[in-house]
Amino acid sequence: MVVVKETKIKCPNCGNEETVEMPDYVCVRIYKCPQCDEVFKPKEGDCCVYCSYAEDDCPAKQLNKDRGDQLKL
Ligand SMILES: [Zn+2]
């Protein structure tokens, strides 16, 4: 299966988009916008800032999703 590792994260404050590489098994819970210096955290229910603000879910969540489909959880 293909896990998306590079994604675009968008600052909810100023709308600046940055292409970032997501770490494999680490949930990144703080992201600092390089443009406006706003520090933001995941929305409630999301494991990391990528799930909340990036175009793709983080690798860990992508893998969990696939496993869930296979096991029909
Ligand atoms: Zn910003």
C-alpha cells in the first residue's frame, strides 16, 4: 500500500500553505506557521496537526484506516 508522507499543511490563521514531510509514527501535536508565527494544535478528536490542517491524514492514521478496513472493525 502507499502511504502519503508529503503533504501540504495550511495555516488556519493566515492561510499560508507549506509542504511538509510527515514523520512515520510520531504524532505531531504542535505546528508553528512559518509566516505568521501562530502556534496551533490538533482539533478535538484528531491525533495530530496533519489530520486537522493538512491535505492528507498522517501516516499512522492512514495505516490504521487500512487495517480497519481489512478487519472490518
Ligand atoms: Zn499562518
